[in-house]
Amino acid sequence: MDWRNKLDLIQNKIRGQLHARKIDDLEGVYQLMAEFDRDNSGYLDKDEFQKFLSKIGVFLTTQELRAVYDRYDQNKDGNIAYAEFVNLIRENMSEKRINVVRNTFSFLDQSRQGRLQLESLYRLYQAKNHPRVRTRQKTAEQVTKEFMNAISKRSKDSQSINEDEFLNYYADCNATLPSEKEEYFTDLLTSTWGVTSGADYVSPERLAQLEIILFEKIRQKTVTKDDEGKTAKKAFMYFDLENKGTIDIYQFAQALQKFGCVFSEKEIQALFNKYDSDKSGRLCYDEICGLIALMGSGNNANVNPVFQIARAPPQDTLNRIRNDLIKKGQHSVIRMATIFTNSDKNKNGTLNRQEFQWAMKESGFLLTKTEYDNLFRYFDKNCDDEVSFVEFIAFLRKPLSQYRMDLVNQLWNRLSNGESQISSQQFKQSYDASKSHDVNTNIKTVADANKDFHDIWKDVQHITQQHFLEYITDISSLIDNDQVFEKFIRNAWK
């Protein structure tokens, strides 16, 4: 039996049953799982998990339960953490749903600031039009309360939401909706935000049609053995008068006209907004050409989508960088981040090509010109010849899993004794360099590991939980094995 497909079907059934129980966000999922957590540990064992599934109407054979349990028990500790379960049912958000969310955010972001104020969202949200309220399954007050509670938790500054945070909120909603509820999901957004009432609204279905029309027009102008992506690039380059690799909406409209696409102004704007992922007001047309080449490669097996390949992560180079960081020791990501920060001469959070190359060399990485070019091109997201070094460093980091996060929080609570911060002196006295990851893996001597640690914190007077969390995240990103990480966390601090 193909268990991968079987598991996907079971997972979809779980989402369907959660939806049937009127659970519309992850808070409801957590509350429901907690009903079966006898010892309030935040985990469910196999028996508790089976009872949870039975409660929501999912009945499995012993073999099916074993396969599903293994899928959700990510760290193989014999238990399923709420977060492990939730993270997996949040996966597989369809392209159509993602487009609906992004289109809705664009509709709400009238000023094109890239952020929406929470207070404004609370006022704009039309709970009375929510499908649950229209069918009298919930009151408008219930829906409003659930919405405000859930979306506020997605805001990092507690005041506003960017597009990714908005998308994350709806990924939570997606977690309790089965795949066959596509129309329900679209209705959920368009009705609660009044999207269809806007004069500039273009539906996701129409947007998809526009893309097909654009591709077909380009295909008609492409010779048999050529690549649609190349045809598109020639046209965009013609209107890129400054040869920057980007075009504004006026130049985009001219290119569409050259292809023979007769679209309305709002349709051109909607198409432009979809491709303008960073909301800069300019399109990096290499990426658009990559998408067009990819569409074309499905029709012509002899054509490679060369633009898409150029934008793919240079994985071999990134893997080599990460392996070198591991060899340099547990603090190598932190030191690299410091070097990149110091290389930012104008302090705008980005590095130009020369600064980027210098920072890489200063960090001890000697790459070929091709490797530098591929690396820089990939991280130069908006083709302005600048790289956000925060994004680059973040790419090398791995966010803490829930399992590791719990370990770190337990350690912080022990070190801080419930206080919001601890002194640098107290923190340094608590550290045992002889039990560090560098010493355990024979990368450094105890003396060198101790000096390394003290150098990191030499200019810091007080350490907050956020500082500590970021510090451990940098170290965690270089430790693949959970048991090794746990050993480090439990033993390296007295």
C-alpha cells in the first residue's frame, strides 16, 4: 500500500472532521487535544491520540494508526506534541488558497505600505458575512472574538500585520479545512473582507486566466525551437531603458500591449501586484520569465526552464558553507552575522556585491566567481544589486522545533529564576565550557571554548530571554541530532 497517499487522505479527513465540529482555528484544535491529555503534559501518547481521533470521527485500523502516529511523532519520543500535530495539518495549502489570501491582502493594503494595522482590520472585518454566521452555526460575536484572538497572535509587534503574517493566520484556518472546501475558503475571505465589493477587485480565477492568456500570446510569438521565457525576456528588456533588470507598472503595461494582451487597467494592476512580491513597485522580470519558461517546458520537452534554474537556491554552495560553519564551531553563525553587520557601511541592512564578497571572505569562505554570482543572484530578491544580510543569515539558520524550544525555555526558567533578565556575570558563571558542543565534538579545547563563549558576551551587561533564544537558535542550527542538542542544553549550564 502507498502509505504516503493513504496518510494524506487520512490527514485530509482529520481536517474535514475538525471543520465539521465547527473548529475554525488552531486554538480550537489545541483545546480539543487538551481534553485527552490526562497529565496536562502537552503531549498525547498512542492511546490518548487514538481517543482524540475517535472523538472527531476518524476511526483507523491498528496498522493505519501506527503509520499515522509515526507521521505525527516527529522527534520519535513516543508521544505526539500538540505543535507536532498542528504543524503537519497546516501543511499543503493549495496554490489557489495562497493566491486568494495574497489578493485579499493586496485589496486591503490600499496605501501599498506592506502592513495592515490590527485596529483597522478589527474595524474592517465583517463577521456577519462569515459562512458560519450566515448558516447560524455561530454568532457574529463568536466569530469576531475568535478572529481577533487568533490574528493578534500572528503580529510580531502587536500592532500590525504584514503579508506573511496575514498568510500565516489563514494557514491556521486552512488547517481545519479539507481540500474539497476550496470554494468555502474563497467565500470565507471575500465575504468577511468585502473584497468583491471593491471596484479594483480581480478574482483569483480571472487572475489565473490572465496568466494563461499572457503565456498563450507569448507562445504564439515564440519560434518552434525557442524558449517562451527568452521571448518574454526580450520584450521586457526592450522597455527596461536603464538596464536594471526591473520594470515599473507603466513599462509592464507596454510589454503586455506588445504581446497583444488587451487587459483593463485594474487587471494589469492585479497581475503586476501578484508578481511584485516585495511591494517595491518594480518587477524583477527574470522571475516572471522563469515562470513563463516553466509553463512552456511542459509543452516542449526539449526546452529547459533556464530562468527558473538561475533562481533556484545554489544548494551545493549553501551546503558547503553550512558544513564549514559546523567545523568552525558552535558560535560560527553568530560570528558570521557580526561580520556581515560590520560590513554594512551605510547601515541600511543590505550589502552590495563588493561588501557581500568581502564579508564572505572575512568569514573564511573562498568561493569561485560563479559561486559568488549564483549566491548573490539568489538572495538579490528584487534585483537592485543589494542583498539583505539578515535574510541570508536567516537562510542558514533553522528555527527551533517545538521540542527544542521547550528545552530552551526550561533552561531559561532555571537560569533566570522567573526574572525577565539576568546579568552577564551570572550567565557566564553558569556556563560549563567543558560540556560545550565544541569540546564534545573535539573542535576546540576547553580553554578555547571558554574564551570563545566569553568573547561573545563581553560587551553585554544583561541578557533577556529573547537574547538567549536567538543565541541558542544560532547554535541549534548547526546541530542536526535532537539528542546531541538536548545533551548540550542539559549539561553545558550548571
